[in-house]
Amino acid sequence: MAPYPPQAMRYLTDTRGAGGLDAPDVTGVSGAVVCGDAVEIDLAIAGGRIVDAGFRVFGCGAATAAASATCALVRGRSLIEALALGTDRIDAELGGMGKARLHGAQTAGDALARALEQWYSRGLGAPGVPLQRDRVVVAMSGGVDSAVAAGLLVDAGYDVIGLTMRLWHDPAAAAAERSCCSPETVQLARRTAHALGIPHVTIDAADVFREGVVQAFIEGYRSGVTPNPCVTCNGAVRFAVLEQAAALLGARRIATGHYARVDGGVLAGGVDVGKDQSYMLSRLSRRTIARMLLPLGSLTKDEVREEARTRRLEAAEAVESQEVCFVGVGGYVPFLERNAGLSSRQGDIVDTAGTVLGRHEGYWRYTVGQRRGVGVASDGPLYVLRTDMATNTVVVGPREQLSTTYVELDDAVVHEHLDGVQLDVRVRYRGRALRGTARQGENGVEVTLLDPADGVAHGQTAALYRDGRLVGAGTIRRSR
């Protein structure tokens, strides 16, 4: 193997910071001694700057040189400048170590990122830095959409910072091929941000995500309803963390890679009807919407893919993420049986008259509108009409019995006057728009559908549109 470059030898023999700091504010750790190199980076931080840095390395000379160089590069720098430091910059400081030794720069860069993650994660809710007029924090999941959104914002002249949230994932299941909850997505998002020339920060939001999204999902199924965790995540967790991080980073605006638009202070559907994600953002407040930038709202998915290829982004060919990211391989049924105490329990499958048609292994295994896997022989197709948690019963019937023309919504978010206005109503993410009207009452919003809806599940979200603009939404609590 070729000898180390002179720059690397200089850092390999530089003892400044070796052994770490006596009283660091944060410490980032990457790698593991049992399987290779491990690097620990200590940071002392004051006034938004890194006043000192130290390191400990358990491994090869390449890792030692990279850790030493990383500490030298960040001393005296602002936190924002440190967030922009990635593998390529560290390797360049070492004079180019080659592919065989690049792991040193990768491990040291990851340790630095984890130290900064601790600092910003601990600071959520604390007073931030002065707001910068053109600074925007863009949520980056590691996928192609958020990567292109960040690139377009850079092109538009914004001072962009990428942010990735470290979310909770069921440790008992392997992560899906493309999950926004997997550790790999954090590293991919960071590499993408640095490739675009922008700083990147990770926020550890695992606890708030588990409490606000995962536990709500579990409690929903325990109580016999079908929650929508993606709507809950955006409405109660993801954008709250994004806004808090923006305050710490001095950003006036926030952005995502969702296919939606802002129109007159409310959300509107994206031009790509097949990818429109306004439904998933339907629980956001007007205050949050007023700060949002949605660069992909006027683009199609094919155009976004092509843009990513043109920019040679690593995520250009990334597969689509799964909707319930935290359940892992196997889906939501085994997840619930592992985490919600819903062990296999036999119950009756009945028709609307109460006649027993068959048996099942648990009501939570069935979704309203489901046809496949019902497990009952009949003259015609049978669909799940409803489930009863109290009796562990699944009620089935022909398709026409799924039809609903009236739903009541709880916990509604209303942006404009609804009474007497012709609306388009969506009762599921990929569902077609149904004509209807709504009335606000003391106990929520009552929606009358002119076009009957099939398979309305209690606990799901109904989104209300007027002329393509999302003017209200709520959780379905009752239907008939």
C-alpha cells in the first residue's frame, strides 16, 4: 500500500487534542472496536463556536490522522461551518488517502456529526441564534425528493441547511429497503447535503416520535380504530421538530420535499396528481404553512428523478419509502403483536345480521374495505365492513354495504368557513375526491357526501378541499 501523504503524516504525529478534552460539552462516537476503527470526537462549544476539540481513536493510522485533521478543521469555527464538514473535505485535508483508507475520514466525519447532533438535540426549545433573512432549513430524509428540494433552494439563492431526524424504529424487525426511520438514511442524507455544498445537522427525535406517533398508532389499534401515522407524524411531530431546529439555526423558513403547494396561506395539491401529498400535511396550522417552502409542488415525479440524475445525486434512483416506516419488514400486524400486547386470539367473522360465517385470529389483522384474506367462502366477494374490539368480531358483507354518505370529524383543523360550501372530500391518501358539504358544530365537523365513500375507517383522516385548496381536516370518529 502506498505511504501516507505528507499532510496525513503531519496530522498523524500532531498530539494536539489527542486523548480528548477534560470537560467536553458533547462527545460523538462512530465505529466499534470489535469490528474495526472507532473514533470519539470531543467538542467544547461557546457562543455558537467550537472553542476546542479533542479525539480518541481505537484503530489504524488513517483513522487517527482523520480524527486529528477533523479537530484542527473545526477549532474556532462556527457551528454552521462545522455542520458543512464532510468526508471529502477531511480527506482533502489529509492530501487524499485513497479508497482503501477513506474509512478514516468517514468515521471521523460521522463522529463529528454525532457530536453536533447531541448539541442540537439537547438544545431543542432553547433560545436560538439571530434569524437570517434568507436561511431555510430543509427536512432531508435521504430520498430523492428532499435531495432535489434542497438543490432547488440552493439554486434559488437561499442559505440552505439540511436537517435529518433520527426516528424510532422497532429494533425487533429489520428496516424496510427504504425507511425514513433507518440509520442508513441519516448518513445518506448527510452525504447528499455535503455533495450539494450545504451544512447538515441530525436531530435525535426518537423519543418524541415514539411517544407522539408510535404510541398513538398502538393505542389506536388497541381501541379498535385505524390511525394514520404519517398524518400524525407531520401534524404533531415532524414539523414541530423542524420548526424548533429552525429557531436554533437562525432560519426564517422551513422546507420539505412534499408534492404540495402553498396557495393563499393554505395548502393545495401538487401538479402531479398521482404524487399529491397535501393530504399527508392536512393537520398543519396556518402559522406553520406561512413559513413553508415546497419546491416540488409544481413538478412531476419523473421531472424530479431527472433533476436528480442531472445533478448526479446519490439518491437519484432510490426506491420510494414505505408509509408506516417504523414497523419494519413484516408489516404492521407482527409489529402490533410484538409491541401492543395483541396476541393471536380467535373471534367470529359475522355478517350484518350476526350470522357466524367463519373464524379469525384477531380483529386488528383486518382493515375496513379489505377483500383479500377475509377467509370466508361465499357466493360473491365479501369485504370487511367494520371490526369490534370489545367482542373481537369482524363484520363482513357485499361491497354495497361499505357505502357511507355521512362522517363526523374530531380534532378538526379548519382554515376557512365551511358551512354550505361545495367541497371535495378525501377520506384516504390515495382515494379519489368525493363531492360533499360540511357543517361545523359544537362537537366537531359533520360531512355529508354526495358521492358515497367505500370503506371509511374510523381513526383515519378526512381532508376537505375547495377549488383545489385544503381548507380543513379532521379524524373520522363516526360514519353511517
